[in-house]
Amino acid sequence: MNKITTLTLSTLMATQLFANNNNDITLIDTKSPNFLLGKQTHINMKFTPNDAPNMWFKAGVRIQGTFESLNTKKYNSDASLKSTTTLEDAYLRRVRLEVAAGFGKHASFSMDLRNDKANKGLTNAEGNFNVGDAYVKIKKPFNSALINFKLYRAKIDVSRTETVKSARVIVYDRPYVADAAAQYISFNRRGTNIQMYGDWKKKIHYQVAVGAASSPDKIIDATGSKATTDGVRINEQSFFYGAKVVLSPFDGWEEKKRTETYFAKGKHLSVGAAYWSVPKLKGTTAGNAAFNIQRELINIELSAHYKGLFVQSEYFQFNGMVKDWTATTNVQTGSSTGYYITGEYVMPEFYYIAPFARYESWDRFDKENGYTLNSKLAGLNWYLRGNTTKVGLVMQKDTYSLHTGNKDVTSFRVTSQWFF
């Protein structure tokens, strides 16, 4: 019996044990609006034993499915059309099994097992389950919201949209520049780390962290090529460190929860800035060119919503970006900058149908021509039961310049999500 099966059976047995003992079980979000299929559920079902009310167990599942039609036009260096291909595909964008346990008033553990993008592409590969989050949270050890801790595999806040749980994002596929930020400092923005975070009256939020830096398999150059694919050997790497601060400057407009889906309730406005660094990354290319790089990420965010209208934008600056990993004599580095802006309008009077749009621009190597990536996206979400059950339509066009792929990619996607 493999580890995944054993963990799944253990989760089911624990669920049945709690149910048989008639303990306190909660699932429905009582503050949720009434959608077409009922109130939204919380993420994961919570079980609280009668004889230990400060302890609890959570278990839940999440699945996101995509049906996609993908058209790709590739161009020659003189901008003449080289080829056109069309791929019709269906795949599981995300599959998650989530569990968590509370050990008492202050300590808890959360983790998930995931198999994302299963069956995606022509290979139709099944993919493998791996660990996503796996962290111990120490909440208010001094009985103050100002000081909390997370240990091990927990997200560092390199980007607002990357920090928001994927069950609560408007579009399942986040902006390309934000996904790059998620790998630039620490593997999948959650390499093993220790972090301290908190807030002051929801007006000021902060996070400071230090831990394991990027994986060589995720370190890409300005063309999008991976270091390991090009035969790069990384010999030395330091810990990352950094911090994020988010402010809600106006009374009554405080951000109380990191999400992109507010369902036309309330209002908030927040602005934030972050600095993250990997001071040392040393190695040699396949052509035996030595490099010693300091990688830095600057992130600025702005988000706001008022009833049904939500707007969010972020700016990213990557310092220490490698121009081309295939260099044989000199590894050239520089900066890379990009931004996106996204918005959604939720219409409760039309059964919570919500049109949305996003624009993204990313110059992957500043002051050099041919390294840009631009993306335009529009669509419609229908929140049948909030984020618990929703479907969507997405139309997207991506334009890659000469050194980033030299192609136009147009896609149409039908999406769905289910969780509890």
C-alpha cells in the first residue's frame, strides 16, 4: 500500500471516528450569501472533539477542471508565418487533498497533497502527487495579533495573487510574471522557511522570512529556458531573506482576508510593497562560464473592491536576471520588469455571474529588444455556490516576441471548481 493510499485511508477513518462520536462538525460558511445552489462552504470540513475543544481536525478536497482549445501561430525571424497548430485538450488543472490539525490554543499543522495539470498536453501524462503546503503555525503565542509564526513549507508573500489561495482566485491560471516571481526567490514560493507575520488592527500587515532558495530546475533565463535544461551546474546558494508590508490606510476599508472573490459584499483598499533577495547563486554554464549572481525581487501591489467591483494590480522587478544560460564566455545579467491589472464585476441580481478581464505586460530583459510577453484575457465566472462550486469561460491571447518564443497563442477555456 503506497503512502498516498495510506494517508487517504487514515483521513477517512479519522473522519468516520469523529462522525460516530457525534462531535461538533462544521462546514457551511454562515456569513456567505445565498447562491443558486446554497451558501458557500468553508475550505475543509472541521471536526472538534467534545473532550478537547481547543483541538480540531480538518479534511477536504478541491478539484479544478479545464477544457481548452489552443491555437498557436509561430513566426520566422522576419515575422513571416512559420506554422499554425491547434490543440484541443482536457485536463485537471488542480487536484488537492487537504488536511490540518489543531494541537491546542496556539499550535496547528496544515498540509496538502496535490497532482496539478494531470493529463495536460499531448503526452496526457498522469503526473505525480507531491506535497504543497506543510507548515506548523504558532498563532498569537503572546496573545497579540502582531506576532505569529509559520515553520517549514509555507508561502512567502512575493505576490498578492500568488499568496491568495488558488480556490479564491478569479482565474485559475495566474499571470506569467507572477508565476515567475513565485519561483525567483524560493521554490514555488514555499521552500522550507521560518517566518514571522502579523497585523495591527488590520491596518498594517507584515511578513518577514528566511529559508531555502530557488530550485535549479525552476531558475530560468530571459528566454524562459531552465538552467538545468541548458546544463548549468549550481555549486553554491545562500538562504533567501526578505519582507512584505501591506497597508490599509482608510478607516472602514481594511483588508481582513486575502482573496480575489468578495461576492459584492463590503469594501477594502490596500497597498503593499516587498523586497526579497537571494544574496548568492554561484556555478558554471555548460560552456564552463562562471557566474556569481545576487537575485532580488521587488513587488508592489494595489487592490480594492467596492461591493461588486474588484480591481487588483501588481508591479514586479527582477534584478539578477540572466539573459541566456547558453553563454560560453560571459553570463550577462540585468533587470526584468512587468505588471498586470485585473478586475471583476459580480452581479448578485443575475445569480452571481461575474465578467472579468486582465492585461499583462512583461519585459523579460530590460533595455534589449525582443524579450517582451504581453497577455490579454477576458471571461465570465458563474458562482453557483460561491467558490465551492463555480464554472467559467476564459478567452486569452498571448504575444511572445522574438527571444521569448516568437509566437501568438490564442486559447478558449471552459473551467470548473468544486471543493469542501
